[in-house]
Amino acid sequence: MDAIGESARSRIGWRLLPFLFLLYIANYLDRTNIAYATLGMKGDLRLDDAIIGTANGIFFIGYFALQVPGALLVERWSARKLLSLTLIAWGLLTVLTAMVQTPLQLYGARFLLGAAEAGFFPGVIVYLSHWFIAEDRGKAVARFMAAIPIGFMIGGPIAGSILGAHWLNLAGWRWLFLVEGAPAVILGVATLFYLPDRPTDARWLAANERDWINARLADERAAKAHAERMSIWQALRHPAVLVLTAALFSTYVGGYAFWLWFPTILQRLTGWDVHRVGWIGAIPFAIATVALLVNGWSSDRMRERRWHFAVPQLVAAAALGTWFLFPRSNALLVALCCIIASGTIAYFPAFFTLPSEILTSAAAAAAIGFINCTASIGGFFGPKIFGNLSQQTGSFSRGFALMIVCWIIGSLLVLICPRERQSAR
């Protein structure tokens, strides 16, 4: 590859990825801050575990409804404008969540937040395809998605520091929503000025660099134009797509149950105050960040995806299973949470490359959006069922068993998925 191409690829990576990474951290902070806010709001709003589970999960109903329209608007309208409006909308809704007084108001705020955030992730994935050539796209997505564990990692200490506050006669959990919602609004405004829609709009690229990246992307689009076309309904009927969707759904049921209930689990089983829960709770996700990067690197190096998806999930299931077998202690709990957090996050890079390796390129393009959109409903069922089980039994044991079963099922489904590239007729 010539020097102009190398220079263009480097400039694009350094200009766009850090900013998009920052946006995704803000996204996950506002999506998951309810996990820590619950520690304070439960008493103030008289919430039981069943209500908390529903509030955690109802986000994904709104999220499911608007994912596809969001991605289409990025393609057909403007990524810069859509991402900006999305950030401002979800930031304001996070701020307004600080004002809720009843469970129904909390449900409504979470549902609207999910709808506001829905276009962000698929929108960014489409946006990256406007800038990164095929051989760079996977690495770009992996670096972008590393924001997920980092969002969890920094969210804990922030929450631990704020939850104990009582400024201006407002409880700490209300300040948590106010403080974490504001950056999304600010970043939304910044997005309008910082992100260009396409390389032709990038004044920070030299003219020959813009020509080079535009030519490469045009060649890729031309090649795809001659490939087999596959509609979303054809993708839905493809056996491999159905299996992968079921696998990711199962994984999300267990994963979101753990992620959104983790602070409550840690506090109840240890008796620690919210400040300590926030800081100790950051440790598992710091380790998960390393696990995500290492597993993605290993998957690329070995050119293997299935076991790089399944092994982290099976390790997480085995770790949680040991909680029932060994004498329980706070040290054991933290160690197991480190393993579980790593297992429930490290699989991302391996999974999202599977459709393009199992299916033809045209089929994979239709399938990826369908798989992620449909599987996201698992984020509703996992936290809700976990909360209901906790409310009914007064224990986390059945909820833990649910997580274990989901991670095993998800892993097995990916391992049995058809291996050959095949076209759907």
C-alpha cells in the first residue's frame, strides 16, 4: 500500500476513533447508571426487586423499536446530524430521569431513553463503513467497542462518589443522573462541529488522501453491487442467522442481568457502603477491558471465532457455578466477578465477525443488523426475570442459575452453527 494510503488511514483513525470512543463511553454511562442509582433510589421511591428489574429492562423495548430507522438515517441523511441529535436527546432524558417520583415515571423515562439511544450503535457502525476500508473496519469496531467495559469501569467510582452526596436537598442518585446526563448534551453539540459526514467533507485530509480513500471505498461499493443481494426477510429465514440470533439473545439475557444487577449483588452479598461498591466494582471491568482486547487479538491471529466466543462464556458460567460449591467470602465474590465480567464482554469482537465468515458478504450485511436488533430484547428479559426471581425468593441463587444456563446455551448454539459459507436463495 502506498504512502498516501497509509497516511490517509492513519489520519482517519486518529481523528475519528478517539472521539467516537468518548461518545460510546457517554452512551454506556447513561444506559447503565441506573444499576448504581438503584442503590439510592430503591428506598426513596419504595421500589422492590421486581420493579427495579422491569425498569432496568424496559430500556430495551424502546431500543429495539428504533435501531433500524437510526441506521438508515445515517446512510441516507447525515451521520453527524443524527448522532448529534441522539446524544442531545438521551442526555436530556437522563437529566430528566433525576426528577422521577413514581415507578411509572421511571418506566417511561427508561423506555424513552432506550428509544433515544437506539440509533447510536448501528449508526456508528454504518458511519465507520463510510471512512474505513474493509481491512481496517474490524479493528476500528473492536477499538470502538472497548468503550463498553471502560464505561462500566469509570461509572462505578463516579457513582460511588456521588451517591453519598445530598446537595441542594437532592438525593445523590438524582445528582448521578444530572451529572452523567450533561456530558452527552455537550458532546452532542460538539459532534455537529467535529464529525464530518464523509471523507469529501474532511478538510483535515490532504486532497490526495481524500481522493485515495474515496477511490478505495468506491471500489468496495462497486464490488458489492455485483454481489448477491439479500433482503432482511431472506436473512431472517437463513438457518445460520436464526442460530446466531438465538445465541446472542441468550447471551444478552445473562449478560445484562449481570451488568445491571452487579452493584446490587455486590452490596447485598458484602454489606459494603455505596462508595466502596463503586470503587471495588470498577475492578472487574478494568480486567474485562484487557480480556476484550486480548481475545480480539487472539481471534484475529488464529482466524478463529466460535471458540473465542464460546470459551469466555463457558468460563463465566463455570466461575458463577463455583459460588454454589465453595465457602463464600468477599474476596471470592470479587474474584468471580472479575472472571464473569471478562467472560461476558470479551466475546464481542469474535461474535460480530461471525456472520461475514459464515454467510456471503451481501447476506452478512443484512444479517448483522437483524441479529443485534432482535437479540437486544434479551436485555429486557434478563434484568426483569432476575429481579422477579430475587423478589419471589429473597435470594440471588435462581437468578445466578439463569445466567449460567443462558451463557451455556449461547455458547453451544454458536458452536453448532453451520460452518460453510452459503447463500440464501
